[in-house]
Amino acid sequence: MLEQRIETHINDILTGDAQKNALDFVKCLRVSDMTFERGKGYWEDKHYWMIKYKGEFVCFILIGGDNEKDESWTIWSDDSGSNWFEDYPLDEHTKEIIYMNVDLCENCGGCIGGTSKTIFGKTFDIVCRTAFKFDNPDHEVVECTKKLVELRKKDIQKRLCGTDSYTDINALAIDEWADNDWEWSIPISREVFAEAKNGNWDVLLTPTKPVPHEWFSPFIHKNRLDGVKLLGLASGGGQQMPIFTVLGADCTVLDYSERQLDREREVAEREGYDINIVRADMTKKFPFNNNCFDIIFHPVSNCFIEDVYHVWNECYRVLKPGGVLLSGLDNGFNFIVEDYTVRPLVITNKLPYNPLKNPAQLKHTLDEDGSIQFSHTFDEQIGGQLKAGFIITAAYEDFNNEPDAIADGIPSFWATKAVKLQISGSHKYRALD
Ligand SMILES: C[S@@+](CC[C@H](N)C(=O)[O-])C[C@H]1O[C@@H](n2cnc3c(N)ncnc32)[C@H](O)[C@@H]1O
């Protein structure tokens, strides 16, 4: 017989706010790719589910308590023994809610009587195997449990982390930044959009310096890009693509963060235009045919991937002959110095910065902001474009958007314009191997 979904049981057993909150929590679990397994053994007759991500426990949910008439519901956190909740930075209010829901031992006999655990920086004695227990969580508490689910998911990904899944970790981290108004996730305003319609526009490849309009040559005519096929590569966030759309370009945006693409969708709906939105990981083959774009606009983003050669090769493949690739590049300085306000400047990391090859860097970067980023050399950034077959025809450098870095004249970014030459036959100009 087909197993009923947990939602059916929630609708049958719970009512009012409890039903709403439980459905909301389950929806979040589904969006986060969790799987649901009905409890066995002792739990067989109860409405009890084990929630897993990639085969590892994330939480447990009981709907309806011990008997059918009980309109309560409970969430327990995982009992994996992983210490994912030890010291992750959370705001004080969320921590207070969590502290009130630490699952302290009540001698139920399920274990030997609880252990001491550090929970978001605070130590508790006699904590059960499941560190948290939320009875009938209200809306605010459910929001907090969603955060915990996200942290546990990251914890699982961190341990499964190999070269295959680091981009998923980054996409999750960027989703979170986007939800917290990261500067590269704040869509342009109606006013900026309207100004672009009047011909006053700027776009950014790097933090502060606008791209010179002549960089769009030979495709720009009378300050417009009518009919130009443009790919915004790792360019979600609703910042650059709306401008290109106003200028008449036929735009496709590719990004791996759902939230960044949501921002893109929001602006398109707000301003009433069409845009092709593609969720894809740029470390994989691009989901486009050969020779199909005139311009690729690629703001600083390859710091989120390990192998940039792949991206240059794919850009070369999908650009039409004569097409241009405009890129923003991190030159690595940001990885050496992390805080420009500390004097004298402190060299925090040695280059190359590659957390996939350095466990200390992996811990550092995940603790810092939950993402896995990489420094790249001149050889990779510039040599890589040349090696793919591009000719670089223009370049400038730019600064981190931090007053101290600017005041000291320390550039952390480059922008390049590269052209895929129109040449007959299959010959490509290549940098020497
Ligand atoms: C600094 S932001 C650039 C976008 C920004 N709104 C702009 O226009 O300048 C970096 C972008 O790279 C995207 N990104 C990171 N890793 C990616 C990957 N593996 N594939 C595709 N996009 C990725 C992020 O989601 C983010 O939107």
C-alpha cells in the first residue's frame, strides 16, 4: 500500500496554527531535499518520521503525540553525535530560543542519562542524544528550527565534501547571504531601471568601477544593445541583467544560487520583461549550444570555483566567433589579507588558497562564512583565457569596496575584455601550452 505523506497526517491530526506551522516546516524540509522515512519498531504505530539528508539523520517529527486525539507535534534534532551546533555564529535571539529547547535528560531510559554538550557557545549538562526538542513550536520557533535544519544540512555536506559537492555548499551559503541582503543580491531599484531607459546606465564586473561602454563594442550602437544575445554568467541578483534588458539585449542569466535567481525573477516581474533564467553550475558543461552568444558578462564569481580553465573553455565554446567575454577577476589579494582595518596588515593566508587541498583552510572558510572560495593565479585568470583561444583586448584594475583598501591603493580585482576572433577553419590562436 502506498505510504501516506506526512502532510496528510498533519492535516488529519493537527488544526489551526499547529497545522500551519507543521506544514510550513515540512515544506522547508522538502525544499531542502530531505527524505522522509516512517518510524519503525517502537514508533511503528505512531505518526513518527525520520528526516534524512543524503542518508544522514537531520531530525525526527512526531505528529499527534502518543494518541490520536493529541493535537500536539514535536521536532527532535538528529542524534548523530555530530557537534554541528557547537559554536556556529547565530544571533542572540535565535540562540535564546534554542537554549530554551535544549533536550535535557528526563531519565526516559533511552540512554545512560545525558551528556555535557556545548550548544552555540554555551555548555549544558545532561543533554539527551538529540540535542533539541521543540514541542508545539510556534511560527517564530519554526523559523528557528529551519535555521537549524540548514546548519545540519551544511554539516552533512561539509563531511561529504569532495570536489563534487563544494559548489552545492557555496550555492547554499549564497542563498543565505542573499536572504540577508548581501550587497551582490540587492536588485536595482525602479529609479535605476528608469534611468537606464533614459540612456543613463552603468554595469559592474568588479566592486566599484563601472565597465566602460566602449567595452561592448562591436555590439553597442547608439548606447544600446538591441538584439544582442547576452549571457550573464554567474550573474544572478537582479543587478546587471535588468540593465542589459533595458538596452534591448536578449538576455540569459545562469547562476547556481536559487535566491540569486529569485532576485532576477523579481525584477523581471516588477518591470515586466522576459529573461531566460537558468540554474546551473558553471563547473559543469554549460547548458548551451556552441556559438550561440554575442557577449558573455561574467562578474567576479570564479573565486567560488576551483578550476577556472573549464570556464574559459566553455565560454569560448558558447560564444559566437567575434563574440566578447567581459570578466571580473579576483587577483588573490583578498585571500592574503582578510581585514584591511588591522594595521600593520596581517597576512592571514598563504596563496594559493584552496580549501579542497588544505583542511585548515577548509575549516577556516566554512567557519568564516559557510562558503568555499579559491584564490587564482595570473596564469589561471589571464593565461587561462589566452589558452582557451581568446585575445585580451582591454583591462583595468579595481578595489575592494572597503575604504581602507582603497585609501592604501591596494587593488584586489581585475576586469578583462577578451575576444573570440573570427577566423576561418578550425584554427584557434592559443597561448603556448
Ligand atoms: C559576486 S556575485 C556576482 C553577481 C552579482 N549580482 C553581480 O551582478 O555582480 C557571484 C555570483 O556567482 C554565483 N556562483 C557561485 N558559484 C557558482 C557556480 N558554481 N555556478 C554558477 N554560479 C555561481 C553566485 O550565486 C553569485 O550570484
